[in-house]
Amino acid sequence: MEKFIENLPPMDLMRSEKMTLVQLIIPAESSHRAVSYLGELGLLQFRDLNADKSPFQRTFANQVKRCAEMSRKLRFIKDQISKANLLSSMRPVMQPDIELEELEIQLAEHEHELIEMNSNSEKLRQSYNELLEFKIVLQKAGDFLVSSGSHAVSERELDENVYSNNDYVETSSLIEQEMRPGRPDQSGLRFISGIICKSKALRFERMLFRATRGNMLFNQAPADEDIVDPVSRETVEKTVFVVFFSGEQARTKILKICEAFGANCYPVPEDITKQRQITREVSLRLSDLETTLDAGIRHRNKALTSIGMHLVKWMNMVRREKAVYDTLNMLNFDVTKKCLVGEGWCPIFAKAQIQAALQRATFDSSSQVGIIFHTMDAVESPPTYFRTNKFTNAFQEIVDAYGVAGYQEANPTVYTVITFPFLFAVMFGDWGHGICLLLGALVLLARESKLSTQKLGSFMEMLFGGRYVLLLMSLFSIYCGLIYNEFFSVPYHIFGGSAYKCRDTTCKDAYTVGLVKYQDAYPFGVDPSWRGSRSELPFLNSLKMKMSILLGVVQMNLGIILSYFNARFFSSSLDIRYQFVPQVIFLNSLFGYLSLLIIIKWCTGSQADLYHVMIYMFLSPTDNLGENQLFWGQRPLQIILLLLALIAVPWMLFPKPFILKRLHTERFQGRAYGILGTSEMDLDVEPDSARQHHEEFNFSEVFVHQMIHSIEFVLGAVSNTASYLRLWALSLAHSELSTVFYEKVLLLAWGYDNIVIRLVGLAVFAFATAFILLMMETLSAFLHALRLHWVEFQNKFYHGDGYKFRPFSFASLTEDED
Amino acid sequence: MYGFEALTFNVDGGYLEAIVRGHRAGLLTASDYNNLCQCENLDDIKMHLSATEYGPYLQNEPSPLHTTTIVEKCTLKLVDEYKHMLCQATEPLSTFLEYITYGHMIDNVVLIVTGTLHERDVHELLEKCHPLGMFDSIATLAVAQNMRELYRLVLVDTPLAPYFSECITSEDLDDMNIEIMRNTLYKAYLEDFYRFCQKLGGATAEIMSDLLSFEADRRAVNITINSIGTELTRDDRRKLYSNFGLLYPYGHEELAVCEDIDQVRGVMEKYPPYQSIFAKMSYGESQMLDKAFYEEEVKRLCLAFEQQFHYAVFFAYMRLREQEIRNLMWISECVAQNQKSRVHDSVVFIF
């Protein structure tokens, strides 16, 4: 047996990769290159040797700051590009690698250029807006003035030359022109016209009313064109207003209010001819400005596109640089300040590759001194690293979600790959639904290469990540569905005819007396004739219930056997003798025996009541079994099993802690000076390395721990076995639900001879199938399968107290990291 | 209502209480302050803050940083959080949250009015206003010439309107008047807030009355100290004290007649909670009083988080954040002006 196990080929995923703690001593001049080569390789996890220093006290804080500044500029540029609705070109332009310093200068230039262009176009837009507003005010206010012109005695006069001799830029001073104090000698009705945001108009009017004590007339009309705000680039709805008032004081007040509300005032001449003339001029200048603005935008877009071509590459580069400096910050300077000392974990198989990368770095940076790379021994447990592929990754994730395996601990993923989808399928057995799932999984697989490159939503990402789980789940669902003979709850005669037939040709007593068996059993799965029969449920329930218990006992046994492999691997004979053996005995003498009874009952077709057998095995083991006897010698066997189970409990509870205590005292006997020695040893230990101290032995703690474990196992044996009955329950629920939807919705609707009712019935059936059976049921079966693995299976052997191997790798840098 | 908050509080307030407690966990700790105090320049401060909750707000700031930018962005974060909470809040919590901002509103009104009095540009003044105390027509304040106009034109629309009933005069605005107006408004505001909290009842009333009493007493002391040597009469001074708090009413009578700082001290030392504050200072000194009061306030605010199912945590959180922003401003100023020895003068550690 031992030999056989020794000679088994090593399983790939069973144990995590062997890791080793390594120390790197890198000359300062080649450090940057070395770290970036290591980042490309992505197989070394650096330990932070400066954990006590705050980020800005570290050696390369300045470089990190520079990188952050550059990525800020890049973000700004990206923002500008997306605001301008330009697509940053997807095809990366081939361009010789530029140095970081050069990039920094370039970026600063680009940013400066952009800011300048923005401010210019902002100014232009400002004046454009003013002109546009002026035009709108002229049009709208002109209407008011014409309508009220007969009454209003307006004294406003405008100097024509104001508008004729200056160029458009000066029109930004329109407001000031308007604010020239009116001629004081004039009294009577005056007006101010302007434009204001629509949302503020009401409050503006109220304020004006209050300030002038109602002595004013407020007219407004919505502007036809929306104005684009130059800063936020959002369109704003505006309203043109004309306020008529009298008196100088009211005028200052109104102007102040206008200013406070951000209303722009524009003068409108009373005279219609003048108005027309100004309108003409304004329109002329507007079109001028428009062309200038367009030219500006074209220029800007061109600049942005040319930057956009490199943007992705630059962002990548800056991200990598920043990662390199962050990593360098984790290294220590040695005493001479000429070398950087780093520590890290790497898998043993990667040592050669790392060494090669380091040599390349030394060579490329033409450093005089090579990089020293040597292994160290560590007390701290190494990280856990499984080399997964795209198929096993999702399953490993399922296990990791519970807890990352300890270093070199047996990995349940190996078995989960098959057992997880299988247990799912036991609950989701319907080959119709299975085919739907399969189609979904195949779609995901067919578009794998496309989907893996693009960014997905969180839900879709989850689905895509689990596509191989989904594939296996659907395949097993089809398999289990064939066994259950369910296709949207319709039975099919796929594997030949039913074994049962009616008693006579009329078949009228088929539902009262029953059918007779006339040929060999249906070759695969459940006979379709059970469908709709009175004994369908009792038959299927008994089948599924017993099957669940068999599956459960098998899986739990597998878990216990894995604990044996763990104990062997870590060569702890204590665990084998005082934990594994009694556990196997306890579980199998009770539930292993039950499984045996089930199998015997199935083989012999006996009528024995298994509940009765199991219950009276405890209550009165010596009683005669009577008609429930399944095989000869059952009673003595039961007594022996019961005794074994009773012995197993103290066996797993008491010996281990006492033996541990003895071992501990033995170790320290005759070593009375041991403790002094250790304090000296501590001095040799390098200050920042991973060495730790001896653990204290606390008997009561160990004992309580063992007690908890034993009690948990003993109680768990019962409750976990019962917990596997969820396989039956969920499967029952699934088949009943699909029966309801099929019979009560689809068949009912089909009974009518009305196309509308049939269509409605079909639609309801389709929706119920898709959302309730395919989505909700999948989810619930998934969760239950998850629980069975996490709790019932893994608690037999899995500690899950490790931590993941996170190598420094450029590949894992994502976009949203900065 | 008292004693049954646990039954019903979470129906409406549970989510927001969780939010505010989560925000509180993001307040800078003593080790953060220690690190910040070691910074060499403002970029270091930015770098350190980028590891805290302020990170997203500062990350897009171009590098030659100014103290004002840091403070502005940190305030922006507070305002964003406040607005989020206000959006989610239902009555009476939303009213409670609005009450918190009225103090800033009063300060803003006073700022604008004083500014216009001294012929400052309104837009420049608006930028200096605290964003929590902004209201729609705040820019129009510049139009008003006297209190009556101020009230009739602008403030009648704001929640401050009822507080104005005591200070409507037709007098022209001057510095003294404005200061009196500020204190009258504050008095009315605190009393109103106090009444509101009493109406809410339960733990909210209990804790808020403690916090507001402290606030009222502190204002009373400050008014007294600031009015020593001015033409403010005793009766006028007495009128500015809020009508609740530990000092009310007998302490107020005594404070009203104080002529110098040592007399104030004599009055305050009769009240055990304030004894420790004044015990820290030597005689005749009043500079450190502000810090001592702030420290005491922070202590009380932190205690508000010890109890559950009440609204005072929102008040406490806002105040603590404001204190934190004041700390950051002080540290940044000290770092920017190379006065690092003075960093600890005014920083109040929260945890």
C-alpha cells in the first residue's frame, strides 16, 4: 500500500508549487532594469522590507511622484480626447521606445499646449456666446420694444461707432458699454435688456420686484437657440428679458441684481433701423467668429489625435514605471549604499528564469558587478501558488473563495473540477435545461477570444469567468437529465421501449390497478412509464434520497482520505493514527453501513425498512431484526459496528493532546539551558528576515481545540450526511417546478383553440423557463453545490490558511489601478 | 419615544447612520497626523493624503500645489458626503442635516455683507464662502444697504429669515452692527436648533443638548472676551448670550459684567466641566483658549459616536471633518511656510 502510493505519479494541482525565499543583492546602477525584467517575467513576489516607512520617506518617492504626475497629465489628455469625442486610435503606432525623461518633457509640452488652446477657445467661445446672446436679445427685445414702443419713451441711445470701428474681440466689453451711467438729467421710463438662465428667471423676477417695490415691468421670452457654456460645455437654456423701470436708484439696484444673478445685459437701440444695422453687424461678426472657432477646434482635434495615437502606449509605460519604482521602494539599501537588497518568494522552477533575467539586466546595463541571487531559509510559511490554466482557474477560484490553501496542502480543486458540476447536475437534472445551458456556455466559448479582450460588466464578467464551469455543469445536467429521464419534465423513450405495459389493450385500468412488467428493465435511467403514475413520487424520492446519501458518504470519505494524504505529506503519523483512523471508522461504521444496506437493498430488491434498521441499531442493537434482515449475520455486524463507533469517539478525542504534551516535555527535558541559547541566536538573525520564534505549548488550548474538532466531526457526520439530502430536495423542487410550468401553463394554454391564448401560454412558459428554471434554479443549485463542497467536503481536511502568491508582474497591472 | 429608538430607528435612519459611521472610520488618525507633520513640502502631503479617503479628490491636481487647493478639495469631499446624506435622508433627519449648515450660512451672509461694505468684488467673496452655507440668492446680498433691506430682499427666502426678527433695524450697516447681527443670528440659530433637538427627543435630544450647550457656552465666553474694551454695553452683551447651556442663567449675569480675561476665568472656574480647560492656561492668557475649547469639543463629539440610534452622530461627524480640514490647513500652511516647529500649536488630534 505504502509502496503503491509512493509510486503514484505526482498530480499537478494537488500540491502548490514549491517555493523558496530568495535574496537579491542588486547594484544600484542595474536595479531599475533588473526589477523591470523581473516584472516582465512575473514570477517573483517581493517582500516589503520598509513596511515601517511612510510612502514619502522611501528611497524612490520622488520618482513615484513624477510618475503620478505624468499619469495625471495623461489622464487630463485622455479626458480632453474623450470630451472632444475623438476615438483614441486602437492600433498602437509603432514608435521607437522613448525614455521616461523624454516622455515627461513631451507630456509637459502637450499639456501646456492643450491648456493654452483650451483657454484660447474658451475666450473665443465667450465672445461668441456674447455675440450670440446679443443677437438673440436684439431679436426678442426688439419685439417687446415694438409692441410697447408706442408708450415707452426710451432715452437710450447708442453710439453707432462703438460697433463699427472695433473688432470682435472688443465686443466682450459690451457689458461695460451698457453700464455707462445714463444721462442723469433724463427721467421717465427706461429699460435694461439682457439674457439670463431659464432656471434663474423666476427668482430673478421676484428679486427685481422686491428691490424696486413693484415699480417695474418685466417681460421675458425664451431664447430660440441654446447657448453652450464655455467651461462645462453644456447647453444652457436661456431667457431674454426686458425690464422697464424709472429712476436712477432703481437702475443701479437692477444692474447689481443682474450681476448677482449672472445675467448678461445688452443694450438694444430703440430705433428700428439702428437695430437692424446692429443685428447685421453682429451676424456678420458671428459668422467670422464661427469660422475662427471651427479652425481652432480642427487644430485642437488634430493635435489631440496625434497624441491619442501614443496615448495607450504612454499610459502603459508610465504605469509600468510606477510599478517598478513602487517595487524598488520595497528594497533596502545595504550598508555601503551601493547595492539594493531585496527579499522575495519565487517558485523553485522559476529560479533559472529569474537568474537569466538578472544576468540579462546586468549585461544590458553594463554593470561591473553581477546581481547576487541566492536562496535563504525561511520560517514563515511560503505563499501558495497553483499553476492553473483557463480551464482549472475558475474551479481554483471557487476553492480560493473559501480560503487559500496552506503551503503544499492538498488542493480540493483537483476533485472539485468534476464533483462540483456533477453535484450541481444532480440537483439540476433535466437534459432540456441542460442543453439550454450548454448553448449558453458554447456561445461564451465561441466568443472567448473576443470577450477576453474587452471590458465586461460585472455580471457578464462573472459568467465569462465561469464559462468552463458552466460547460461542465451543462454536460453533467444533460447526463443526469437522461438518467432522470426529464426533458422540460416530459419523459422520452430514448433508450428503447418501456419495461411496462397495460394489462389489456384498452388500457382503462392503467391508472387504477397499474401496469405489468413485460420485458427487461429500461436500459438507462428512469423508465418513462413512471411519469404521471401514482407511485411516481414515492419511487423517485426513494431513488434520489438514497442516491444523495451514497454520493454524500463517498464524498465525505474522499475528504477524510485526503486528510490522510495531507498527514502523510507533512509526515505527521499522529494525525493518521489518532485522527484519520478513528474518523474513517466512525463515519463508515454508521453511514458507510447505511450505504451498504442501500446497495444491498437495491441489488436484492428486499422490502426491508432501512429507517427501522438504522434507528433500532442504536436503540436496541441486540433485538431481532425480523423481516428487516437483509443478510446473514447482520445483527452481530451491527453490534460490532456500533462498538467501533463508540470506541472511535474517545480515540479521536483524548490521545492526541496527551501525546503532544509528552512530546513537548520530552523535547525540553535535559535542555534546561535551552532558553538562554535562543536569545543569543536571535542576534544572528537578520533583522528583517522571515525568521520567527518558537511557539509556546499550551495544553489546555490544544485540548480544547481537539475537543472542538472531535465534537464537530461526530456531530458533523450526522448533520453532514443529512445535509447531502439537499441533492434530493433541490432535484425534486426542480422537477416539480418544471412540471407545473409545463402542465399548468403550456398544456393548459394549448387546450384552448385560440391562437392568442396559446401564444400567451407559450410566452409565459418561455419566460418562466428562462428566468425561474434556467437562472434562479441554476443559481440556487450552484449555491447548494458550493456549500456541499465548502462545508461538507472541505471541512474534513482543508485548512485554507495560506496566502496567495502575488508576483510582481506587469501583466497584472490593470487600467483602473491608477 | 425615549428608549424605543432601537425598535424603529433603523427603518429610516439605519442606512445613513451606517454611512456616517463608515465616513467616520475614514477620519485621519494620530499616526496619519504624525506622518503629515513630517512632510517636507505640499507634494508630500498630497502623496500621503492620496492613500487616505482624500485620494480621489486630490489625484487630478497639477503639481505646484497650494494650501487653498488642498483645503478646497478636502472641503469638496465633505460637501459631497453631506449632499449624499441629505439626498438619502427623510424627515426629520433631513431637517436636522439642514440645521447643521445654517451656521455656515450665517457666516457667509456676514462675510458677503462685510465684504461689500469694504467694496470687495462679490465674486471674489463668493469663492471664499463655505460651500455648505451657500444659498441661491447669496450674491444678491451685495445690493442691500441696511438690515431691513437685507432681510426684505434676500434673507426672507432663506431658512435664516426667522432668526432675523430680533435684529431688523434701519441702521446702516457697519462693522460693529454686522458683528452684533452675526451673534444675534447665531444666538437665534442655536436656540432654534436646541428646541428642534428637544422636540426630536430620545438620545438625539440628550446628546445634542450637551453638544449645543457647549457650543453656546463657548460662544458666550468668546463674545465676552472679544467685547472687552469695546463700546458694547453690558445689557447688549447679555442679550447676545444664548438662553440655554450650562452657564445660563447665572453664569451669563456674571459674564456680562466681566472687564478682563481673569474675571472671565474666575466665572468659568465655578463650572467643573470648564475648570480643566482654564486650568491648562496661565493667568492673563487667552491665545490657547481656542485650542483648548476645540480639544474639548472634539472629545465630546467623539463621545457622540459611543451611542447608537441618534442623529447627533451626523452633527458630530460634520464637525469632526471640519476640524480635520482646519488641521490640514494648518499643517499645510506650516509646511508651505517652513514653520514646522509650530505645527503642533493648532492641530487637534481627533483619535
